[in-house]
Amino acid sequence: MTPELLEYARDLGPEYGTDVSSIYLYAMVRLQRPEVVLELGAGLGTCAYLMAQAVKENGVGHVWTVDDGSHWPTTSLHDGVRRRAGDGTPGYGDYIRGQARALGVADNITLIEASVPPYPAPNSSIDLLFSDFRHDPQGIIGLFATYLPRMSAASSIYVDSASTYYPSYLLLEQLVGMFNRGIVPQHLLGAAGRANADKLLELVPRRRFTLVHITEPAAQEQNSMAWLKIEPQDLLPHPLAQMRE
């Protein structure tokens, strides 16, 4: 972690409530060493840059981050953005890529300028997914219908703000309980489409799902993350590490 990245997180992270959660995601990427990281909702890039720094330090992996820049007319007025952008106001993509170069992570991150949905996905299986664009129940259904079939056998999905939005909290609790009984609800199958529905019916009984609600005691709108940890049904935790005697 560099001082420049920490300063970026402190300065611009509060715009989307990611000044602390970005550091958590950096630590999880360093620990779990994912090869494919996908972020939905880049915002001002705070989480994406810190995760990109983590894969850089790991020597393995890449971060794809998705945003259409629809908030840019407002967020471009932030003092920290204007200070870093210099003379004139660059376009959203130019700013995000320019800051990636300035922070030394340009080779570790790819910005996909697109609105969501439809949901983009790398060709490879996804090891870590961070969704920071919708946390309502219907958004979570769409997210899981699209990405659960694409997640690696041992992987993580993070949904920002879902744990402190009560309808989403209840949905996640119910969904994960059903998953761990080998059940895929019809509503999720209907949203998934035929091909993904078949994959869900095959993989859910073969996975173990652990739901962790990560909350911050802060009086702000974005003050939580829901973490869905996905593992194969096995006797040992995944990813497998050398067991101590």
C-alpha cells in the first residue's frame, strides 16, 4: 500500500462511503490472491485502485471495474477531483485511467465504460465480485442470477450497503438458508434464464455458502457490506492452505 493510495482513499473515498471499505477490500485481495476481480460501480475509483494495488503486490490477478460515468457531472466538482485533474475537466474515463497511471496501477486495472444492467463479465471465472451500484432486493436477484454461475468454486461476492437495508438483509438471509439446503428459489431461476438456471441447479447443492454482515457504526448511508463466501462442499476450508499439525 502506498501513501498516495491511502491519501486518495481518505480524500475521495467519503464521496461514496468507501474510505474504509476500500482498505478492507485491499486486505482481502492481498489475503485471498484472486486472479479475476470484478467491480460493478467504480465511482471515483477508490476501491478499484486499492484492489489493483493489492493484485500488483500479489503478482497475480487483474481488476475489471464497470461504470458509465453517469454521476460524473456532479462528482467532477469535488475539490479532490479538480485538484488531481488539473486544468480543464476530463471525461470520466480519462480521469479514471489517468489516476490509475498516476497511482501506479494502470497495468492492473481495466475500466469498462458501460451501464449496468446488462451485466458484463470477464471470460474467466470470477474470484471476487464487489457490487457497489444497487443493493435493493431486485438488484441482488439480478446480480446472483447472472454471476453465481460464473463464480469460481472458492470465491466471494460483496454487496455494498445491503446489510443495513432491511429488505435486502432479509432477502440475503432467506436466500443463503435455501442455498445451504440445496434449494434454488424459482424467482432466481426465472431471472437467470435457461442456461444459467441449469448451472445454478447443478452448482448450488455442491457449494457451501457463508453470509457475513460487515457493518460500520457510522451515521452514513453506505455503512455496510454483505459478504457471501462460496466454497466447495468439503471437509476443509477453501482456498486450501497447508494444514498445521
